[in-house]
Amino acid sequence: AEALLAGSPATAVMTIDVSRLCPLLPSHLQTAARAAAATIDERAREKNAKHLTGCIGLGRAFLPIVVTTLGGIGPPASRDFLSSLFANSMAAERAAGGSGQLTARRRSDFFRSIMVLLVRKQRLATADLATPLARPAPPPPPKPSSGRKRKANANVAAQHAASQ
């Protein structure tokens, strides 16, 4: 998924590329065995290699956000960015004499909603994988002899009609 967000005055637009990966897939397992965050870092490098130069050429900032099926979010710059979305709210709440607890709860709810979406997408992906197994087998093709019988019957009928 890609979203364009208003950025800082230095960069008017930021392109965000969000991807989901499962570290338990065979293609990621060896990397994940080295370090838990290694799959996130690897995917972020892939996304940067693919999109960063083009975004810079367009005067945009680029930020890959990787979410794993095990609940990881990264790389660290992405987590920092997502947390920063709540900075102004926290500052305003604290300036008004509040404890910051309301903003902290909103931030927590935001990250929890990301995890809920992840679980839903994973359930749908798993259902898609299982669906072909649950489908009934297609009916067998028609027997080749049925066409020959019709032709033979038509020939017999034609011969019979000609003889009369």
C-alpha cells in the first residue's frame, strides 16, 4: 500500500510503502533465525532500493514500513515516524495540564488497530490458501464415445431413410 502524506516544510510530500511479511516462510526463515528484526531490515532495504531514488527525484521523502505477521513493525525510523504522529497531541494535552494519558491511549489504540488489521489480513490470506483444497473436484469430462455413438446413430438413421 502506498500513501502520500504532507511532510515537513523541507519535504512537501512523503511516500510511504507499507508491506507485510511472514518471517516463517521458507524465503525468510534463514534471515529471521539470525535476528528477529533482520527480515524487517531486509525488506526495508529492498523497498529503498526500489523506490528511494525515484522519490528523491520527485522531491519526495520515502519511508518503508514493514509489518510482520508476528507483530513486528519497523525499521526503527518507521516506528519513530508512527509514534511522532502523536507528538503534537501529547504536547497540547500536557500544555493544557493533562497527564498525556489520553494521547498515550490513542497511540496504543492506533498500534493495536494495526495488529488487528494484520490478523484479519492473515486470516484472509490463510483462507485463500485453503480454499482450493476445499473446493469439490470438477466433474469428469464427457466420455469420448458419446460423440461417436451419436454420429453412428445418425449414419444408421440416414441409411435407413435412404433405403425406404
